[in-house]
Amino acid sequence: MIEIVPAIIPETKTQLEEEIKKISKFARLVQIDVSDGIFTSIKTWPYITGEKISWPENINIEVHLMVDRPEEKVSDWIDSGVKSIVAHIEATNNFQKVIDICRRHSVSVGVAIKPSTDISKLEPFVFKVDFIQIMGNDELGKHGVELDPRAVERIKMLRAMYSESIIAVDIGVSEDTAQVLVSAGANKLISGSAILDADNPEKVFRYFESLSDIR
């Protein structure tokens, strides 16, 4: 079964609320990309505005932390009521602390990695996290970025090494690439613009779901 997760990059709280409303009729989980302007060159809500974090009650929130030293910030996000945290292996020298904090609060945790990063860095954590998130491109924090072929190869390698793991892919997930990604071994597709910018977001979401019968 393939899990489909719409992704939102919020510039304002209003935009976030509007886009959650758009997909909450058919999606159970949404991934919110947040960037502090340090780990990436992009800064997003709430780092732009400094607003207090709060979430709608009708959908589960997974936060993708594209932030420097996530182990120092993860507790604040957990306190906001998220169900899941994703943090980058490249952003910290103490990923174990991220795991420990999430486990202490019964929050799911994923480890994200860029396609240019040596996948051997994942080895100490693969069986301690709930899923691996392969980024489709090194260019983080933007919608509409093309899929880097290296990401497909990383998915194939990880599927061969860890046959039972949940392998997510984020960036470059579109109607043109989704089948390739599922065939490579991805079983969680995270998609931003392909869903949010579609004339019929639910139709695209359901198409991605249908790929679970093909793999």
C-alpha cells in the first residue's frame, strides 16, 4: 500500500490554513515543510513571522524540519501537537537525540537525506526510525523542482538493503514520475505542487493512490 502525503511550504499562516482546507477533504496526513533560513537558503512560516504554532484539528500534521540542529528545536514542534517529525541527517551531529525526544513523546520520526549524501550515514538509524525520506533533489524548500535521477537510484539501493522499511520520496513527485518512484521501491509519496496546483487536487491524489496496485 502506498501512502500519499500532500506537502505544503507555508509562507504565511493564512496560506497554510487555506491549503490544508483544500486537501483535508481527501487526505488524512499533510507534511508541512519548515525552513529556518540556515540549513537551507529559504525561510518559511513561522520562522518568517515568529507566529505561535497552531494547527487545524481535522488533519494530522507531519513536520519536515529543514532546520539547523533539529535536536534543539524538535520539542517545540512536538508541543504544538504534530503526529510526526522528519529531520535531516545532514543538519545534525546528534540524530539519535531527535529520535530519543520523539520516542519519549510517542511521535513518529523519519530521517531525511539528500540524493548527494552518502546513504551509509543512514545505517545507524534505519531500524530506529519509522521511515526514511529520500529527497528528490538537493534543492530544498521549493515546489516544482525536478526529480534528480540519483534519488531513484538511492531508492532502489535502500529497497534492496532494507526490504521492510518505509521509504518516502519528497520533491519531484508528479504524475510523470510517480510510477518510476514506486517501481524503484518508494512506498510513501510526498507531493506538493502536483497536488496543490492541480485543477482537481483529489483526482491527482487518487491517481497516486492507485499506483499501490501496480507495484
